[in-house]
Amino acid sequence: MTDPTRLPADGIFVGRARTSEASHPLVVTVRDGQVIEITSSAAPTVRDLCELRDPADYVRSAEGKAIAALDEIAANSFEARRDAKKPILLSPVDLQAVKASGVTFVVSLLERVIEEQARGSAEKADAIRADIAGLIGHDLSKLKPGSPEAMEIKAKLISRGAWSQYLEVGIGPDAEIFTKCQPMASVGFGADVGLHPVSTWNNPEPEIAMIADSSGRIVGATLGNDVNLRDVEGRSALLLGKAKDNNASASLGPFIRLFDDTFSIADVKRATVRLSVEGEDGFSLEGASSMAEISRSPEELVKAAMGPHHQYPDGLALYLGTMFVPSKDRGEKGKGFTHKVGDIVTISSEKLGALVNRVRLSPDCPHWTYGASHLMRDLARAGLI
């Protein structure tokens, strides 16, 4: 059987799994193609494991027992064909806050400004794109947000009448940080991801998410799908919560790759994040984001989210944003891309594996019923806390 998580052979990985034999989620790692349970009183949750002095070293040496082959547990994790008697993968985070950063790629920022100005007209978009390019040039990949050069460009765009709320967070001094979902609400590999039924224009956002402990130390990374409702967000920035935070709208996984001598923040900064969408209607879409083009570093974004101004005692998972905005027409020419129920979305990166989910409407996805209070009670009954 082929491993659908595409997990690389090297690296230290940690995640969570659910079995019919335990009331609580299990902390797991991967060794020689086997998923190994390493839940203990020293690290009963992934949050506790990330707080350790050297999380990767702990996982490397932790005693455990195999619960299933990785390819078997991954295959059983797909919502549509789960066997309740067999283990499944969960989101690799538990008590951590799940936050996201937006408009972190200047190239996609300008496209959003152009979209707003063109109001759906492809002909107008081309003219506006040429006009703006004449004002500020084509290559903005090295533009530093908040710098004098960025402020000069912002002034030019405002004078042109091309001001946008995205400009302020895209090239201004302050990053956009928002709550993607509550702790324990994210879904993992194979799960269905949800769209609010009111939306008719939406898309996946393929991203890398940083995992930080309560002190702000970044301990690893995973893949994420920041499911987005473009029509809802486009109506008003004040609807960002409705556009971003719905049942099953935050996917993470398949595992957290912990930092060690084989993987570091430098690997995140040069990673390529790939996206594919396969529809039941035969539609297919592929794209990629280069992390080398991000306008704010992962470290800067984590510091914008947490520090003396805002503490997270259980740490956080922080989506870093994407430069990929799918525009391939699906149906009527000029209407661009939107999801259809049944789409299979695969987000992958060489050192992090692949995160695969199926798209459904949020009310039709399994409802979120297992929260932090349930986890604490189950861990207490098991004598782990």
C-alpha cells in the first residue's frame, strides 16, 4: 500500500491519533513506517511535548508501541471510508491556539488590490495591472513591509485611488493576525473540510504553519489548509471571522516535523508548498507557493502574534499565509475558481509530506464535540495527569 501522507523517510514527526481502545487521543510518532504511541505522563498532550527542553530528542528516544502501519492508518483516516474499529489520524495539535497571518506575500497582495479595483472585469484588471506596474514596477518580492520604500509605494497607490485595507497589512508596519479556530477544533489528514453554506466563491489556501511553545520558541512546522470564503471576506473585512472560522474549516497535518539537525527554520524559508484540487466533475487545478517570496519571516509573524503584548500559555499553531490565489476558470469563462462539494484537496511539501482533505459543507462535516474539557477528563481517568 502506498503512503498517502508522503512522509519523508528522515525527520522527527509527532502527531495525534484516535483508536477505539482509548477514550483520549494518543500522542504518536512514526518509526520505520509504523505509527507509534508515545503518550505518557511526561507528555500526555502534544502541547506538553512541545514545552519540553528538546522535543525532538524526547520523541526520538521515547518508548512506545506500534498501533498501525502508517499507510494503513492514513488510508483509514479518509472520512468517507473510515472503519471505526481501526485507528485514524487527527490534527497534530491539541491545546494550542490556532492563529493565522494574512497578506504575507506582496505579489498576491497586489492582485487583491487589482481585483477590488476591477470589480470582476478581466479587461479592466489588465489595464489596472499595467497602470500600477507603471507606478511601482513589477518586482516587489524584496519589498520590506513598513520600510520607507514600502510607504512610498503605498502613497503612490493611494494617490492613484488604489487604496485597499489589504495594503495596510500587506506593506504597512503591522502584520494581520487572526484566529483561525479554537483549540481542539482543527481537523487532520483525511478529514472533511467545511465551507459555510452561504458561500458561492471560496478556495483552499495551501500554507505552512509554525508550531511555537508558550515562550514563543518555534519548535516545528506542519502543513495547513486555511479554507477561505472569498465572497464573504470580500463583502467586508469585518466578516473575516465568518469567512475563516467555521466547522472543519481549519486543517493541519499530517504530522508536526520537529526541528532537529535534519530540519530547521531555514528549510521552512526555502520550501515550496504545492496544491492540487481534483473535482468529482473532472476539474483539476495545480499551483505552488515559494516560501522564499514571503514578505515577513516566520519569526516576525510569530513575534507579531505572541510576546509581551499577548501570551499563549499553551503555545500556538500559526498559518503563515499563501501567495497562491486560484484563478483558473471552473465553468463560465471569467468567473475563476470556486470549490464544489467532493473536491479532494492535497497540500504538500517535500519535507513535510502531504495533507489531503475532502470538501463538504460545514453543517455536513462531523460536528466538533470533543473539546479541552473532554480531553482533560479523559486524560485524568487514564492517570496521565
